[in-house]
Amino acid sequence: MKTLKKHTECILVVDDSPSTLEVIRRNLTLRKYKVFIAPGVEKAIEILESTKIDLVITDLKMPKVSGLKLIKHVRENFSNTEIIMITGYATVQGAVDAVKLGAEEYLSKPFTDDELFSAVDRALQKLEIRKAIQTYTHKKPVATYNIIGESKVMQNIYSTIAKAASTSATLLITGESGTGKELIARAIHYNSPRASAPFVPINCGGIPDNLIESELFGYIKGAFTGAVTSRIGFFQTAGGGTIFLDEISETSQSMQVKLLRVLQEKEVCMVGANKTQKVDVRIISATNKKLLDLVANEKFREDLYFRLNVITVELPPLRERGDDIFLLIRHFTEKYSKEFDKNEPEFSDKVLKILRLYNWPGNIRELENVIQQIVAMTEKKLIEVSDLPSLLRFSALRNNGFNRTLAEVQREYIQNVLASVNDNKTKAAKILGIDRKTLREKMKK
């Protein structure tokens, strides 16, 4: 039987129904949370004043004082406390009011245990992000090996860089597009005994198949039409240093054979020449594809793969680097503010949450592009959601997975859009691509 991890978070449940209080208390206690209960707002405020509460789960309709007033009180007085609103009288307007006042989650009674646990997990994740924003927003980014990042996964990368730099072993860097593979290659080269020699980066996917051999190995005069003089290749240019073969997976089978010979014999043959020449060069290659899958499909030579893969550095995608994103945002904001000679803007907490929770398929390259665009196109001192590029503007703030119905997803999206335009139904209908009448009908449902 799996043992549940004991949580350190404290949760306050507020409801005038004793049975509801007991069910939620029992379920959350079984999940190893520390749970407090209150039958109304007055008792809840007493507990909040005397105990550090991480999450408040409150009913909407209660005698004397409503849950909305508790939400407002919590938001005004306890910045590091998240809120979930629950109610048996679910309406779009009620949800909009709760979201506008500061509730991060909204549950309609009756809800399942899984729905409760998912809402709690999401709310506490947002609490972690909020605390990270407070910690990192004004923190000066410090570069290690000219790389920004303090997360555990990046500390492991730095350790690998130090070890790899002390050798001349062939190295393979893997990772999604935009994760900074060339930056890692440069860090290894410039911290190695070869640092004073050239670092020569080559994009194998950017050189036509019929030219790559002459570009890499050089050619002699008369080797082909247009070869009016002899010219050395990139391998000779990198002599004593490092050659970085990016997108190595894009090379043809015939080119792979020639690269294998370079690795085995430490020599190259210029196009049109009869003799080979020795080269002293370290090879670092990189790919955003799974080379073993290409090997299995006979699209990449197995013997070359094992020659390239003496040391492997696997770069994590940005979405797995946690709060590093806040340091990167600060770094790119400073960089482009100086470049465009503009005052450095700040980002609202809501914007930073969206950026933190976004999936970033283009990784650091995509983040840099977004920050560059914002700095270039916005004159405001505080960047709000409306200033984000359209791709991010209405990106989901909730990491809800794929266990919800279409109706639930639709309702939540309508609630978020209405809240984002301060309940302006004309603007909301335009964003949703429907008319006001259709929006009113959906709100009634």
C-alpha cells in the first residue's frame, strides 16, 4: 500500500453545513494535510488571525456573512493564502464575482473527492508560484557558465559541464529546440584546456547535402566547378579547439560514414584530395531528436551514435526548470530594455503566473522572443495580461489535465473571460466569438 506524503500546508474549511465540514476535513486529513474547520466567517477570521493558513476553502452562501466577504478579507489581509470557493448554487455570475475578488478555484456542489483533491493541488501550486514571484522578481540573475538558472536540474547540468570540460571526450547534447544546447557547448569549450583555440559552431541542417562535405572538410582547387582556389574546411579551422555539430540528426547516411572516419582516425580528406590530414579537434554534437529511435529506424548509424555519445548532457525543457523562468524573465527584460533604450517594465503577478504555467514548446528561445516583443511594443511601466501576445493572453491559468467534461471546460473559460474584461459582456462575447444573446443563454445554464 502506497504511503501518502505528509504535507506541511494548513487548510481552513469554512461551511455552515456540519456534514460538509466533516466530509472535507476527513478527506483532506487522509491526504495528510493539517485541517482547521469553521462554521462561519467570524470563526474563520479568528483562526486566520492566530494561525498561518495556506489555503481557505469556503462556502458561498452562509448565514450573517457570505463567503464573498471572506474572500475579500483574505485577499486584503493575507497575501500568501489561496482560496477555493464552493457552493451548491453555482452560477456564472457567482463564479465571476469569486474570481474577481481573488478566488483561484471554484467548485460546484456536489463534487467528487478527485475534484476536491485536484482543486486543492492546483491552488497550492499557485501558492508556490506566488511565493516564488515574491522571492525572484527583484532578485538579480547570476550567471553560472554564462547560463541563468538555479533549479536543481540546472545545478546537475553545471556539475556535468565541469566534469565534461576537464576531458576531451566526444560529447552529445540532447534536448528540445530552444533549450540552449549551443550555450552548453560553449560553456564546456571555454572552461576546457582548449579554451584559447577556436570554437566553431555548425548547423548541419542549414547546409545543403551537396555542400556539407566541402564545408566541413574543405576542398582543393579544381575539385568541382567553381573551386578556383583551395579552401580549408571547418574541421581544420577548429584545429586545437572544438567543433559543434548542431542538428547532427540531419546529416545524410553518406555524411555519417565520413564523420565516423573522422572520429575513428582523427583525420579528414579534403574534397578532390588524395591524401588525408590529421586534425586535433574535439567534437560536440547536438540534436533535438531521439537518436536511438532514428537508429532503430535505420536513419542514423548505430556505430556513429556510440562514437558521439561518450558523454551525454540532457537539457531539461523550460517547463521542468520551475522558478528559473522568473530569473530568465528578469534577465531578458534587462537585456532588451537596455538594447531599446527604454525604462525597464515590471510584470503583474497575474502575468507572471501565466508565464510560469505556460507550457513553452519553444523553450527559452520562445520566452526570449516574448519578452523582447513586450519590451519593444509596450510603453507601460506595469505589464498586464492585455499586454501579452495573443498566444498567451488567454492561456489557461489552471493545470486541470484531461479528466473534465467539455461543459466544465467551457464554463470555466467563460468565467475567466468575463473576469478578465470586468464582466463586460460585449467584450466577452467578442472574445468568445459569439453574440450577446448566446452568451446570456450560456450564463443562464
